Amino acid sequence: MVILVCAVALTILGLTILFSASASYRQGPYYYLNKQFIGVGFAVAGCLLAGLLDFEYVRRYAWFVGGAAVVALLLVLVPHVGIAVKGSRRWLGIGFLRLQVSEFAKLAMVFCLAHYLALNQTRIGEFRRGFVYPLGIIGVFAGLILLEPDFGTAALTVAVGLSLLFLAGARWRYIVPTLLAVGGLFAVMVALNPNRARRFTAFLDVEGNKMGGTYQLYQALASFAAGGAEGAGLGQGRQQLNFLPEAHTDFIFAVVAEELGLVFTMGVVVLFAAIFIAGWVHLRRAPNLFQYLLAAGALLLICLQAIINLGVVTGLFPTKGMSLPFLSAGLSNLILMGLLVGIFINTQRNWGRAMISGEGRKFREVLS
């Protein structure tokens, strides 16, 4: 399966470059690598779990799953319950684990939205049932994530949600004004926060702000230049000296570029493109709207996050912390990626059986 092969290849590359990127850290060269191996173990378990589930059965508990995710997002905001790091409350401690709740809330939102739209597929063209109610589902999840605050994940949640509405058949005349309103809201929130406003304006002049708001981006672009076509070699990059903050998480793509060069850099892009193309082709075999939207949401959560991260690291988008799927260090996102790949393994196995069913044939005729 193309998606599984690409995911494994990206994960192996992530483990390799993560060891190289963290070689000079105070905690030791194996600190982040060991944590990532633990994350890979949980991701594999999540992948197997999602691959074995009966989605039509689990769908009965869609609102319970969504409600649990909302409660968890609320708990994150409670002092002494949610874990605060650098002014943001995004984590809950569970035993020795620290999980970023918003990562799993994105999947819960997709699950609830797919369930609701499938239940109301004959009324998707209506304003209230086909747009306002599902928009409320998106708004609850995105709004709570925004309170953490986490603008990047909130924006990704809205983008995935509205994309699912479009794929389900919601009308353009409802979606376009909503996109404009959301864009305006984000612009106002950036303008009202001096720190965010400085970061955004600094992005427009990377060279002029290289010692301030664009330091990370400037160092990332320098890594691309230093790596060139062939790369400096594993462990030979200057980011070993900790010039680039968060090199093991948000900016790991820059380390790939510096140490392994253009071939591996383009290889990462090609692998994500292959995931998108294979996923999009696979969607045409969906037996019903619920499973179609669930798989589409999984595909968008992987590919849109990758696009945002690659855009940030290469200077196309303003700097915003967001992991690169499968490569970046981070337990929660890695587990989420395992669950998403498991959804595709599950549907790959089960949709073939649904090809002969009347419902499956009818839905595929609609897609065609």
C-alpha cells in the first residue's frame, strides 16, 4: 500500500535525522531519539487499532467520542490540570506521558462531522442542517483550540472541516463567505496582539529581522543554502551547534536539507505528494458518505499539515509552530499519524468487500 510505504519511509528518515539533529543536546544524543522510538511504538499500536476497528460499529459512539474530546480540551484550560509551556496550555499529563489534546481533537472533529453529514446527506444543500449545524461542530473544536492559544492547529481544524463540508456537497455560497469571515477574524486577532503582529510583519522582511522575529526562518533558509545539492552529511550540519531553535520539531525539514541535500529534500515532498495522490484515488472506492469523509479527513490532516510546515520552513508562510508529519519529534502527533494511516489500512481492506454491495455501487456512481 502506497500510503503505508511512504509513511514508513518518512518515519525512518525522521528517526535518522532526529538523532543527527539532537547529537549535541545537553540531555545526550539519544534523548530525543529514545522518546521518538517510544512514540513510534505507540503510533504502531494506534495504527493496528484503527486498522482493526469496525467503523460502522464505532460510528454509534461518534457523539461520545466528540464529547470526550471537548471535555479534554476544556480540561487543558484549567489551571493546575492543563500543562502550560511558553504561555500556552495544550497538554495533559497521563502517567509518564504528556499528550497534546488538540492533536486527537482534530480526528474527533472529523469523526463527528463525517457522522453528522452522512446522517443528513439528503439535506446537505440546506442552509441550517447542511451548513450551520456542521459549522457549529467545527466552531466548537476550533474555538477551544484557539483558547489554548494555538492558532496554527485551530486554522488547520477549520480548513479540514470546511473542506469536508465542500466534499459532502455544501453550497459554495455558504462556504466562501465563511472563509472570508474566518480569514478576517484571524487578521483581527493578529492585529490586536502586538507579538503576533510583529511576527507577521517580520516575515515580510526576513533579512531585516534576522536577529529578531525571523531568526528561526533565517537559520532555516541558511540551512537550505548550506546543504546545496549533496548536503553536508549526517552529523555535519551547523545546526549541530544549536543555531536553529526547535530543529528537532517544527524545523526538522531544514536539517534534512542541510545534511542530506536536494535529493532527500525533494524526496520528502514527493513522498507527501504520493500520499495525497494515492489517498485521493483510494477515496473513489468508498462505499458510503461516512467512510468517504472519514478517509478524506484523515488525508487532509496529513497533507495540509505537511503543506503548512513545509511552507513555514521555506519562508512561504509566516512562522507558526506545527510538526512535520512522521518526521518531527512529538509523541502526540506521531500517535495521530499512526491512527490516520490505520484508517487507510482499514478502508483498503474493507472497501474491496463493499464493491459488490448495492449501497457501495450507488455511492461510487455519485462520486463519478
